[in-house]
Amino acid sequence: MEEIDRRIVTLLATDGRMSFTDLAKETGLSVSAVHQRVRRLEKRGVIRGYAALVDYDEIGLPLTAFVSIKPIDPSAPDDAPERLSHLTAIEACHSVAGDESYILKVRVASPLALEELLQQIRASANVSTRTTVVLSTPYDYRSPVIEKELGGDVTG
Amino acid sequence: MEEIDRRIVTLLATDGRMSFTDLAKETGLSVSAVHQRVRRLEKRGVIRGYAALVDYDEIGLPLTAFVSIKPIDPSAPDDAPERLSHLTAIEACHSVAGDESYILKVRVASPLALEELLQQIRASANVSTRTTVVLSTPYDYRSPVIEKELGGDVTG
DNA sequence: TCTGAAAGGCATACAAA
DNA sequence: TTTGTATGCCTTTCAGA
């Protein structure tokens, strides 16, 4: 029951365009039952959306870096994520524990573009930056192995 | 022409399940022309696949962390990615410039699970670890804004 | 929550330009 | 590389249990 939802999410995480017909075959349910379950998973927010996974080298953004940021003025309100969200080179923004406040993952075309981006980050959010350049990516976006208990109602 | 491919990739990066019919409407091409272009983009590796984006809180993996690793024995061959790939909690592995050799992104159920994972990482790859816990994620998996020149044959 | 049926829409292949 | 057509499959909805 809950087991089938895990299976569906795993299958779609691996192949986001899998058809309902194939999902039905894999789960042993009817097509319409799978259909309802997927729609419910989408509505509950378990599935947040679907994306094509892109090769960043191929689309002209071969340079990836992690940029850790720290506020210049620690007493100022921390609205860095909103201040930075207009910079489309930023793929992700994580608030983190530790010496620095956020880790950004960025994708740019060149070292020069990275330099310009760092200036924009510093200026937009009034932060200092520490940058770690990615040399290669053995793997990324691996599909999760889903825990047995879905949702927040874990009692065990 | 190349412009249309950028558009198609952008649309599919944002909605990985968009139909060819809708892609055709958005690009002004016929359905079969879009179909061929998507298949070509997949074959060229510009589109590497499709994935459902999952809410990690909802699937029982609410704790995200970045784990930087450094070999204990720097003279030993560096095969950390292969040695670690069996650990499914590791979502991504990036080789990086700087003091440490790799940055791992991991997803676990709890602090205890993180502790156990770190032990497995250290044992599997003979490395020391430095862990940065993610407190919240303002945004992640944002779709790229694609450069005008696709592929490696940039002449301008 | 499931199944099965009915509808319309969509994917895919193909001929032609 | 494109368009249009054709066929069959798939998605989606609905009734019923």
C-alpha cells in the first residue's frame, strides 16, 4: 500500500517520463489506480515536479562551483536568498550550520563569468565569498532510496 | 534554429513531462519537428534524462549535508567515487579544487543515520570527513538559463 | 481505494518536400 | 530539417463496487 507509493516515486525519480501504463505494469495496479496515486503524490507535494536533466557542458555552462557566503554585517537582516534569487547562475541555495551562512551552487560559462558572478553576489547580498571550483562530477542527481515511512507521521 | 533547441531544453528542464504537442505550440514548430529535435537532444546527450523532483522531507530523508573528504593516505590511488557509489545516501559527488578532494551531498533520515553514514564513508574510502549540515534550502534544482552557443563548437 | 470501459488526445512513424 | 497524415497507444474521466 504505502509500499506501492514508494515504488512509484522511485520509478518516476529515475525516469520522470515513464508512462502510467508502464508504472501500472511495474506496480501490478491498474492504470487508473496508478494515475490516482501519482496525482495524489503530486498534490501532497511528495512529487514536486518533473525536470529534464541537462548536460551543463553541452549547454555552455561547463564551470560549476560552490560559493559559501558570510554576511559583512552580521547584525543586518539576513535576506540573502531573496537578494540573490535574480542571479540565474545560482542553481541552489542552502542555509547551513557552521562558520558561513549559505552554500550556493553556481553554473557559469567561464572563469571570467565566475569572477563577475562573485562580484554580483557580494554586491547584491553584502557578503564575503569563499569559492570551491568543481573539477569533475563523478555523479550527481542520483535517485533517492526511499524510507519505509512516508510523510511526517513516523511513529516507530 | 539553435534558438529553438535552447527553448525546448529550457521548457523541458522546467517541466520534464511537457507533451510534444505543447512543446510544438510553444516553439511554433510542428509536433513531428519538435519530436525529432527532442530525440536528437537526447541522443547528443544535451538532455541526459528525466526525473521527478522529490520532497526529501516527505520521503523520510529530511537531513541534508555536505561532506568534504580528504584522503588519509595521499599517495594511495584516488578511487573514492567508486568506493562510495554503493552508499545510496550520497546524492552527488564532486571532485573539487582546494584543500579537500571531493564534496559529497548526502540525504539521511536523522543525525544518527548521518553519524553511521560518515563512518561508512571514512571506512569505505579511507578518508577524513568534514561535514556541513543544511538547515534549510531556500531553493534548489533551478532550471538553467541556457547560453546562446550550444555544444563545444563555439566559434565566436 | 480499486477496476474496467469509453473518450479523446498524444506519440511515433512515414511520405513528401 | 521541415510538414502533414495516419495508426495505435496512452491519458484521463467516470461509473461502479
